[in-house]
Amino acid sequence: MKLGELLYGRGTEFDSNKRCLPQTRLSFLDAIVQWINDPDPSSPKVLALLGQSGTGKSSIAHEIAHRYSRINRLTTSYRFVRGNPSGPYRFFTTLARDLCRTCPAFKYALGRILNKGPRLADVRNYTTLVELLLRDPVKDLCFVGPIVIVIDALDENEDAFRKPLYADGNSIPFHTALLQWVSELPSNFRILITSRPEVDLLDAFPKSLPVHYMHMDDQRFAKEVDKDIRIFMDTQLDGAMVGEGDLQKLVKKAQGLFQWAFVVCNYIVHPPCGLNSKLCIQQVLNLPTTIKRAPKPLDARYTTVLEGSNMKDSEVCDGLNNLGSPLIHVTPSESALPLALHTPFLTNGTRSGDFYVNLNNIHVGFALATLRTLQAELQFNICKLETFYLLNSEVSDLKKRVADNISSALSYSCRFWADHLARVSEFNSDVFGSLLVFMKERFLFWLEVLSVRGEMGIAKPALLSLEGWLNQMHNKVSILNMFISY
């Protein structure tokens, strides 16, 4: 197997545009840099930066990644986005390839293992990936200087919200597999992790591993947060004609939440139809004072933004310009992902009220749409090949045939039907019926499409995901019924 066959995670690298503004978050950044550069062999290899949504964890992660990238000390940055088709297993292949780039000795050691070992391009088992890609080749190697690895939004990885099943049939969650291996790393490895302080996730950390915890509400580091938010809002609102008095009031309203400040600035700079910036400022400043004591201070801001947008206006409904604030991280580069909501506001009926989005219903719709697309468009010899005795690489115009005969809808459906199915949490007879038809009549044609598109690696994790979903549904329907009708 060649090193180039190890796949990078897509859309997981750090973004310089999302890092901290100059002269902000200095206390946090100084503490993290000091930890990274600490030569003491007993210093913890992992620092977990914990905080609720909107407190600015990701900006700090992007800033650290940017700083160490500039001096060629960043090995890997990996940010998890819910719904990204690059599963947690891609972290291990990405890190292995990045270590090959930065350390020739590691590349040589890994190359020897891959030449003798299994084809890892299709492997999804965390333990196997850790052992063959990282633990074994790192043995007896000496790394110079800090080896910096940044993992942003650990709580957004699949295993953090697909309990009790873990991605691709693994018996332990991604974060446990990762951290179990850390103790065997050289002492100069530094892994920065950001996450919401989810109890279940933190309980999965190996108890034997020393971890340095830093909290976003720690007053030693957060005492200057209002100054940082003022710098942020002053920069974002430049040109919006916000007076000094109103700016001070907006900073006070933010209560230390950078996401609140981001939402408000976007709302003021890009007012909904029928409003202007001045009216938006007054709406924000006139929010009930009880919001200060609310456990979810962002919720009132989201509700204001949504209520201020005329849902009957075609200009509003046709885009995310006005509704982009509650859908943070739904960017053009991520528009092809199955679903990527940053905040749980819309998916919690108690919090969002009339704006509640039922994710199960959404994925039922996506699952039905993809399965019905497969049923309608998959067919034998879809690329109209004249012979079946040639390898794909021997068909000179295969790329053109694929483009001419496989629609974008079919391509998406072939890649993501299992992802949407796995997120259907309640049994649905229409989905199950469409699944039966697909498995009976179109399954081999699906494999054919994956083959001609060079995506056969999708098949195994999709079927493992299907198996997991069927096991979840075993109290609702007999799995045997699926096979009795064959």
C-alpha cells in the first residue's frame, strides 16, 4: 500500500479567518503557548480547553494552529463538524500523513509497516488504525521540538452524539481510542483539544492519562473578556454608525459570549427586510433584562433574529443571509454536507418554540429522498460500457461516462444514504420499505456506481452503519423480515 492512499479528512483543517482578533484572548493564548513550549517531560501531553457554545474556544484553537503553522511546528489541525462525511477515523490517517511530511524517519517506518500490513485505506477500526499508523511507527523515534496537534470541537465528532453505537461499528469512542495511545507518545507531543464540557465525553477519557484542563469561565484567564468582546464588536460594526454609548451597552449585554456578539453584529450589519441597523440595535438593547439570568442567554437573541425575518419574503427564504446567525458554521464550503447546525437551539423544542427543527424528521426526509433516488436512477451498466473485461483504469473515457450518466443527485445519494439512515432515530415504515426495495433490486448497481467513481471505500462503512441502525430498530421490527422476502 502507498502512503498516498491514506485519505485526508476533508474540510477539517484550521481556518485563518476564524482566529482571534489581535490583542484578544491574550491570557488564554499565553497559557497555552507556555504549556506547548514546556520542556519538562512530566508536562501533560493533552490540554483540554472546555467551555459552552459561544465562549470562543474555536477561535483560540484556530489562533494556536495559525501561530504554529507559521513557524512550521503545526503537525495537524483537525476540526470536527457535525455531518461532515469525513468520519473520526480520518483523523488517524490525516495525522499519519502529516507526520510523514514533517518527520522523514516516521515516513520510512510507516512505509515499511504498510508494505507488509493490510490495506488501510478501507479500515475504520480505531484500534487497528492507532496501532499500525501511529503506535508502531513512532516507536524508538526521536522528535525535535514540540509536535503540535490541534483538535477543535471534539464534542461534534460522530461518537459524541451517536450513543450507544459508535461510528463504523467500533466498540469504543474515538476520543478514548485516541487518548489511550497518547501515553505511548514521546514527551514533546502536545495535543490541544477544545470541547463543550459534556459529562459523557469527559468520562470516556482514560483515567490513567494526565490531562491539563482549562475552562473558558476560569477568572484567571477570562477577566479581560469584556475588553476582548469590545475589540471584536468595534471591528465588526465598523461603518454601522454605532455610538459609543450603544457599543458599551452591547458589550455588557454579551455577558462574555463571543457567539452572542457575533450574532448581534451580523444582525446589525445585515438587517432583515424591513429593518435598518439602528432599529436592530434598539431591538437588541431592549431585550428583557431577565435574559441576564437566563441559563441560555443566546436563545433570546436567536428568537429575535428569527422573528425579525419575514419568512414570507422570497429574498429571506431563498438564502441564509438573514438566518445565517443561528446556523453558524453552515458555510458555502460545507453546503454539500448532510446537515451542519452549530447550536442546539433550533433542535430543542423547549428552547426554540415555533422555530423547532425536528432532526429525526429531517433525516427521515433525507433518507427517503436518497433511497428513492437510488431506486429511480440506478441501473445495470449505468456508464454503458461495451465490455466488462477491462479494469476501470483501462477505460479511457470513464471520467466522461461517469459525468454524462451519473447525476449529482445520484452521486450524493450513493455516498450519503447510510449516513442519513443512521440518524433516523425512530422506526419509519416508508424508510424501511424503501430500504427493502434498494437492497433487493438496486444493491449491486450501487456497488457498480461506487466502483466507477473510485469510491468503493464507502461501501463497508455504509453497510456497518446499516447494521447498526437495524440493531437499533430491533425492538420495532424484526430484522429477519428483511431477508425472508428474498
